Amino acid sequence: MVTERLNTPPNEATLRERNIERWRRRSRAVRVLRVAAPGLIAVIVLSLAGLVAFNALKPGAEPTQETNQPIRLMNPRFVGRDDKGRAFVVTAASATRDAQDYQKVYLDHPALVLDEQGPDPTRLVAKQGVFHENSGKLEVSGGVRMSSSQGAFETAASQFDTKTGELVGSGPVQGSGALGQIDAKSYGVYDKGERMVFQGGVHTRLNPKK
């Protein structure tokens, strides 16, 4: 004989106990959230505040050493023409561009040749110099020596304007040429080298005619 077990519906007391148990579980979860939520929020707020403070106090990125390193050139060569059409060439043993002013170039043992292919080229050498590419001016100092067909002169410092072709020197200058010797405090070369002006305590010694 086969008997069937019938599932009888739970009575009212059982349903009540189940509902009470579910309510208790929900109550415990709510209590846990009420306790943990403020702490979690506080942790998030503190983390954000710390991140903001860290970014505010963090120093900006410093430029790399390579960025600050000046550009060094070996055997540089600058060419051009003045406003009279004469070609000039500026060379040096080495050159270093200023890290703050890219147009300023420091030259080691610079040499200038003006109108090399012309009838009377002018040559200028020195121990050091600065070439300003934006203005086209060459400043040289230290054992400055200028030579042309008119003679040779030595001075402490000179400035050559590649745009006008004018050459001026400051400080004591001594020179000698076909006519004799001359000492002065400054000099200037103008009009394509055809005119030389000496100023300040000028002393000359003329060579006697043969």
C-alpha cells in the first residue's frame, strides 16, 4: 500500500516566527550600517583632504638637468653680409648658447673675417667673445687684434656690427702701419674700412720717408 505525504501549509504561528526572524536580520543589518557608515564616510573625507593637501604642498616638477644644459657647438660658423654687401664670417673654437637667451652665443677664441674676397679684407681675433644673433653684434675681448692692409692694431675689447660693418674698440689701443705707430684710448673703423678714427690721448710716431 503506497501512502502519500501531503505538505500541509504552515500554521499561523510558524509564519509569525519566520516574519519575526526576517525582521530581526534586517534590524541587525540596519544597525551595522548605522554604525559603519559614518566611519566609512569619515575615512573617505580624510583621504580626500589628505590628497588635496599633498597636491598643494607638492613642489612643481623641476626642469631636468638636460633642459638647463646650454647648447654647445664645436667649430661654429656664422656667415652673412653687412648693409654694404660685404660678406663676413665669424668662427670660433667652440660656442655655447646662453641657457636663458637663445640669441646670445658665447665664443671661445672667435675670429672675424670681413670682405675676405674684397680688395682689403679685415681680420679680427680675440680670446673670447659674445655674438648676439638678434642684433648682429659681435663683442670680443682679451688680446683683441685687428689687421688689414692699413696695419695691425691691438686693444682690450672691440665690437663689430655685422649690419653696418662698423668696428669700434674701447680701451687702450696700439697699432702700427705703413705711416708709423699710434697709441690711443679708443678707435673706430668706418666707411668700408676706408676711414679710421682714433680718440683719447692719441700719440703717433711717423716713419720717415725713404
